[in-house]
Amino acid sequence: MAANNEGTIFADISRCLACRSCELACAVEHSASKNLGGALAEPQRPQSRISVVAVEGAAIPLQCRHCEDAPCAAVCPTGAITKLGPNQPVVINQDRCIGCKFCVMVCPFGVVTMRRDGKVALKCDMCLSRLEGGKQPACVSACPTRALGCRDLSEITAGKRRATAKAVIEARHESEQVAEEALSK
């Protein structure tokens, strides 16, 4: 991911084993201790901000998409949810959150949840402290199959453009072969 924190977490669902390593790593990263043993001993056990959802035989890791025009931020009556900047994470200031659940209701992806006590909203913050330290989000680092990745959006779109161009070239070659065969008959 770019040094300026621009980018997104993407999932290759063909690689996801539903092992939930991403969920565990996220919960540990958001614990006070930052280690598994300590996290399990904390009075308020940490919660993951990513969920692996099984649908029709596929496992799909879901987390906040950090919308440019984030509906969760728009409805937050206290301004606790903010977008840090263009192509930057949407974060929740938990000290300002009043637990009204408006953000949970408007999230189009269903990825904003509430802390177990119901008092504070939770969502992926892309492990902002890790990003600032030059590291990847915990879920990405923990994924054993690399089903999760973190890339700049320009890398993702460039890859799609290359794939499209390749498909067009292959289709052109196929149509030329069909035309040559038709002319040779």
C-alpha cells in the first residue's frame, strides 16, 4: 500500500479458507495488550472489525469499504465518525460515540457493529496505527493464503485495464482466425 495510506483492503474469495485468522488478528490488534494471551485476559474482550461470512459455499471476508461519501459519517449526530481525507480511512472517535446505532442502520455493507456492551460503534479503521508505522492492516498480514491484500486503488484499476486489454486482443485473434477459416473454405 502507498506510504500515504491511500488504498483499500480487497479480498480474493477464491483463496479464502474461512480460517478466520483475519478476525483473530483484528481483535488482537484492537486489544489493549496487542497480543493474544493478553487480549483473552482483558475484562472487555476485543472484537474484530472484519467478519468472514459464508454464503453459497464461499467464504467472504467483509469489512468497511471506507466510502468517499460515507453514509455512517453523514448520519452521526456527534461527528464521531469522520473520513480522514480523500482515499483515507473512515474512523470512529469512540470517546464521542453515543451508541445511537444510526451508523449501523445506514451502512450499505452491514459492517458497522456495536461493541458487546452496546455503547459504542465499531468498524474497520484499516489499523491506522499500523499504516502510520508502514505496516499492513493486521487482517492482511495474518491471512495465510493471501486472500486479503492491501493495494492502492490505481493498482487495482490498472490491473483490470490490463485484463480487459488482454481479453480484447484474444477476442480479436479468435475473430481473425474464424475469418481466415471462413475465407479458406
